Amino acid sequence: MSCIDDKHILQIENLSVSFTQYEQGLRQIDLKVIHNLNVSVHEGELVAVVGASGSGKSLLAHAILGILPPNCNASGNISFDDELLSPVRIRQLRGKKIVLVPQSVTYLDPLEKVGDQVRKERKDESVLKKQEELFTFYGLQKKTGDLYPFELSGGMARRVLLSAAMMESPRLIIADEPTPGLHLEAAKNAMRHFREFADKGNGVLLITHDIELALEVADRIAVFYAGTTVEEAPVADFQSMATLRHPYTKALWRALPQNGFQPFPGNQPYVKDMPKGCPFGPRCPQFTLECEEDVPEQVIRCGTVRCIYAE
Ligand SMILES: Nc1ncnc2c1ncn2[C@@H]1O[C@H](COP(=O)(O)OP(=O)(O)OP(=O)(O)O)[C@@H](O)[C@H]1O
Ligand SMILES: [Mg+2]
């Protein structure tokens, strides 16, 4: 929830994702990796999801696209253009209206030339022209289309994945760490493309651990910690620590180079050792016993936060 009146493109409410695992072959355990997560993207918005490694960012992307592994259970509501997504509906939209720029370049088929993959085997003149334009935009030579994935560098493969996503006429792009391996200019190009795409009235969910990058292009930032959004804030709130709401977001802010590079001790808890109540409790300078209760999400100044002491 926020103060934005624009229409929702994506709305995720109360998403939980857990894995069924067997310990020592017998005891079945449920590992809850995402819990009670809310995130939204409105028309014209680029929303960045930032969080540490293992916080559940890729699982969020896979949950939206309906491509979670079989030992995974998801609950909650995911709506696209105000329509609740069913497994059948997401299959129709996936790769067309909702596209993924995957985190791993292994999503490319090793046995097919990358040009054919980007075009989805279509041979029409207009499709070929669009593919060539995208390759030029991302600094790939025309002949790259004739290569197999193993012949590409990591950066080239990532630019191929970006081209593949942009080939369609999507309404929502979910980009999962799209920039590692790219040199600065290519990364900035990709971000510019996402920004222009959102400005046309579409939506982008940009998943990244690079908060500086997110602050440059996003309208709103959703901060992930141990499987949930602890804060959703307009990007302008990051100009000063005083306008941020959650102690973890404030710690991220202090760790930015322009704010003194101050490290924050401790680590995100492992899914098997989740503390009671607030997942940030054990690291939080404001911790009290009340933080061991369930922490509801509250709306403060056009943003959301899960902290009982937020103001
Ligand atoms: N197939 C699986 N079985 C069990 N646990 C899994 C599986 N896939 C992911 N996890 C766990 O779920 C958690 C979230 O994983 P996820 O890949 O979404 O993290 P992430 O935020 O994308 O991390 P990164 O920044 O490294 O990409 C991790 O603790 C991971 O170990
Ligand atoms: Mg990931």
C-alpha cells in the first residue's frame, strides 16, 4: 500500500513460499523462505527490490512467473492488471506480457544459436530487424546471432538475455540481477532501456543487490530482509536517513559510499534459524522483547514498514 493512485500492474499480497525437505531421510520439514510478502508495481513505475544474497529475491521472481521448483509451496495472492493470476493464466502471459531477464545465463539453450533463441525461431523480416536493432543497442555485433551460448562471454550472454526480453511487447519486465558481468556503459544502457519502458506506462520489477544502481533509476525501493519486505519507500526518501523507516534500511543507507561506508555487524539469519518475530531483531539496536511478537506492516508517509518503532 502506498499513496500512489496509478493503476496496479502487479500486486503481491501475503506471499509465502516454503520448501519441503527431509532431514536425515525421515523427518519432513517445511523451510519458509518467503513470508507474508507484499510488493506492488504501478503503471509507469520501476520498482527495485534490494536485499542481501539469499533473502528470497529470485524466488519472488519465480513465484510471480509460476516457475518455482516442484518441492516448493506458495500461498498468497498475485494479481496482474487487476486479475488474480492462476497457473493457467500465468502460462499464457509468461514470455509475452510478463517477461523475465533471468539471473543465470544458463537459461539459454546450449544447443541453439542465440539469434534463433532471441527471435523464438521466427523468421519474418520485422522480427529479424528488431533483433538486430536490439543487438546494436546492447553493443552486440550482428554475427553474435550465429553463435552458440558456449561461445559467448558472460557479459555477452547477459546482453543476449536482455535482448530476448525486449523482443516481445511485454507489459511487465522482471529483471533478476541483470547487470553483473556488464561493463558500466552496457549496464547504464540496460537501465536506461528499463526506465524508458516504464515511462511508456509499463512496469519493471528490478531485482538487485546493488542499492546505488537502484537509487539511480527506480521510483520506489522495496527492501528485502530474510524473506520479506521490511520497507517499501519512494526513492526520494533515501536522500536522508531521517526519512527512512526501518533500522535495516538505515543500516544499508549508512553503508553507502556517499554516506561514510559504515559496515553493519552480523548476518542475515539462515532460514532454519529464523528468530521469533522481527527477523532483524538480533541485529537491531532498537530491539526489545516486543519485537519477538508478529510485526505487522504499517503505512507511514507513503511507504510501508515492518517495525513497531518506525515513525
Ligand atoms: N530449490 C531449493 N531448495 C531449498 N532451498 C532453496 C532452493 N532454492 C532457493 N532456496 C533457498 O531460498 C533462499 C532464497 O533464495 P533466492 O535464490 O531467492 O535468494 P536471492 O535473494 O535471489 O539470492 P542471490 O542474491 O544470491 O541471488 C535461500 O536461503 C536459498 O538457500
Ligand atoms: Mg537471486
